[in-house]
Amino acid sequence: MRRIIAAVTAAAAALTLTGCAGEGAAIDGLRERLISAGAVTMDVEITSTMGGRLAEYTLSLERTTEGDTLTVLAPEEIAGAVLSGPGGGGFEYAGLVLDMPSEGLNAAAAPGLLLDAIESGAETLSWREGEDTLVSLALTDEISVTLTLRGGEPAYAEFTASGESALTAEISKFELGG
């Protein structure tokens, strides 16, 4: 009887691992396309709850081999503001501040960190929910991203910092260029 239970348990574990391997192929394909692309443009709606404060931004990131350019699309008060290259401290425009510590997770860094996670984050778990594939990617010991792939393309991401949900990114545009 114990042998039968052990055999059934081993078979179930093998099926589970096989399913996970199939999910990993989705991030591997996206990772290869992103790394080989000469440029990527991504529009994201960021909702941050960091520091106990709700903040919402719509940002457009263009990454080329020359660097990143981040354009604020909303809120309207700072729409059109552009930040190029690495940032630090804070990005201020007309009295509004988009927090940007030089390291770690913040709303302005999230689009770039998401691309970094896709390119080189350590996959810790993947699974399917309906038609979507979800992949957990560890960026650092403290920051991880759970990425939702819809039709193989990034659709949504949730960032956690030190195990707590910190911000989300609804991806409305994701284009790879040569």
C-alpha cells in the first residue's frame, strides 16, 4: 500500500513539474525577444501604495541601447515631463514629486525594473490562470515581480518589496523594435 501511495505521489509531482516547465517556456521566449530587440517601448499605469500613500501615474518608457527615456503621461499636472538616464532623489515638476530614490523600488523606476526582471530575473514560480500565464521573478533579495503574460505578452505586474505588495503596473503598450 505504501508503494502505491509513493508511486501516485511521485507521478503527481512529475506532472506538476512538467506543467511548470511548460510555463517557463513563455518567459524564456519573451526574454529572448526582449534581449535581441534593439529597442522597447512600454506604456504602464502605475499604482503605488509605498509609504502608506496612494499614488497613480501613467508612464511611457523607451529603452534603447543608448539608455532609458521615461515620459510622464499622467497626472495631467506633470504630463509631458521627461526623465532620461538614471535618476536619484526625486523628480519634481510644478510642486508635484514623483519619488525616485537612487536605488530600490519606486514608481518611476518600475517600468525599467520590469524590463530588467524579464531580461534577467530569477524565475521562482510559474502557473496558469485561465488563458494567462503568471511568472514570479526575483530581482533582488527584497524586490520581486509577479508578471502576467497574456498571449505571451506582458499585461500586468505586481511588485513586492520585502514580501509586501508595493505597486502594480497595468501594461497597455509593449512594442519591441529592431
